[in-house]
Amino acid sequence: MNNQLTKKDTSEGKELYELLTSLPEAERKQALIYVRALGDRQIMTNDKKAG
């Protein structure tokens, strides 16, 4: 995986951070759980392709 962030990556990250910090705590937790689940699903998909 490429660990180099582009200006676009940094800009999108800042935008996501601003969106998350503006949410009420309960909604922020739900959003983080959802994002982590998407990441887990991506890992599982990549593992199945590799195996």
C-alpha cells in the first residue's frame, strides 16, 4: 500500500474530520462504526482474492 498522501487525500481528510466533529456524539459514534465496518469488509474481500 502506498503510504504517501496527496494534497487531495489531505484535503478530503480535513473535510471528513470537520464533518465528523460537527456531528452529535451519538451520530459520530455510528459513523465511525460504519467506516470501520467498511474497512473490515475491504480487508476480508482482499484476503479472499489473495487466498
